[in-house]
Amino acid sequence: MGGKPLPERIEVNGCRYAQRRVFKNDFFAITALYEGDGGRVILKVQRQASFLLIPLGWAGRILAAKEESALKRLGDLEGIPKMFGRWGKTGIVREYVEGRPLARGERVPDDFHERLRSLIASIHERKMAYVDLEKCENVLVGDDGKPHLFDFQISWYLPRRFGGELWPMRRLRRWLQSGDLYHLTKLQRRTRPDQLSEEQLAASYRKPWYVHLHRAITGPFTWVRRRILDRVDPRRGRGERGRISEEHPEHFPQSNAGSADLRATSNAGKSRGLKPAARSTETRNSLVREV
């Protein structure tokens, strides 16, 4: 925002909303909860300010348009927040979903991962890839016990008119979709390993070559980006960057539900020569009930 605060009030589609609190304000975007005529909504504004004398407003406009397009394309699916409108050049206003981020070791409902797979399959049917399932906290567990996906900043979709159906782009899309499927199994291993067969559990530890390739390509850029951000936007509290609201600590539950099942399956995996499952200490995305 370039030092500019979010507005106290906004108007979208004829409905007026007042700001209730900021969820997160970091290098990339600022996200806040608003409440008004249409209920509760989320305003997410992408970065507008320059960095190291490099204008970044254009990047914020592209990311906002990209996220708007994805939410509209998937808006009829259960588990995807509804897109309400734009705010300014780099802001989007969407539905607020009550819930918490998925956590390692959390014992989600028995049908949770089945529903999540069905949601991802519906996204793939629309010639998209979610791309952001590597971490548990990128999935929201709604108060209804169902999975919700909310952040489409790095999702993949290339329309036909831009070459999306040419062979190289179709191939790339299939690789990214295959990555989604691999990460789905990994997420299930981290939360409900008791639902996986021995073969599935073993497969969840074998990263496909395209996942290794993606990390090899993006790794150096990620390293440089993190070094820069450590100086301009250092990590705080839970390992997150930016200013995070602490007004309601219950928005950041430290649940260890299901950890006994995770440890039991991890020990079983050791006896079969598998790598032990990672401990459930991974910090969670503080967008939580934002999202």
C-alpha cells in the first residue's frame, strides 16, 4: 500500500462495509475483514508500492486480475469463496469463510480428504491447477468441517486464446495438476495417515521428478527473495512476515488433534523402512479465519 492505510469503509456492488480488523499486512499484500450490508467480506489488496526503486504496481494489478479470474471461474464450486468485486486497481473483495487452517496432526472428519480431492478434480476439469497445496495451512478447515481453498495467487490457468491448448502448455498444465495430486496424498499423510494404504503412504514420500524440477528452478529465486525479505520484512511470532492481528488468539488454534494416530502410523512407516512423518510443529498460515 506504500504506507497508506486501508480505508475504514468501502462500497462494493451497492453494499457498504466497515473495516473490522486487519488480518495480515506483509510485503506482498494486505488482507482485512469488513462487515456491512452484505455480511462479512475479505478485502485483499496486492502490493502497489515500489521496491528498490522498481515499480511494482503493475505486478499488483496482474495478481489481482489473476485471482479475480480464478475465483469467478470456480465460483459455483462448493469450497471456493465467492468473488464480490474489485476495489481500486489492485484489490479484490470476496466472501469470508469461517474456519481455521489445516494443521499437521489434526484429525479432520473422515470425508474431509475425499471432499478435497473432489474439489481439486473439479478445478482440474476446468483446465486449471491449484499449485499451492505444498503446506497444510494453504487449506482451510471450515466450521462446517469441509475443505475450502482461498488463495489463487499462483494458480495456473491459460486461456485458449493465449495458447493454453497448445501442446507445451497442455503438458505443463498436466504436470502441475499431477503435482496437486501428489501434494493431496502428502497432506492426507500429515493429517489422516490412517486412511492411506501402505502403497499410498510409501508413494507420499516419493517426490515426482516434476516436483524436483520445480524446486530446482524456483529454489535460487526463493532463496534470494527470502534473504531480501528477512531485511525489509522480518519474520515475527509464528514465523510469519508482516503485522498480524492478535485481537482474537482463538483464530490461531494450536490443535494437536489426531497426533496419536500420526505418531502410530509414522512408527509403522519406520518399520517398513519409510521416512518418519514430519513433526506437527510446522507454523500455520496466519491468514486463518481471514480466509
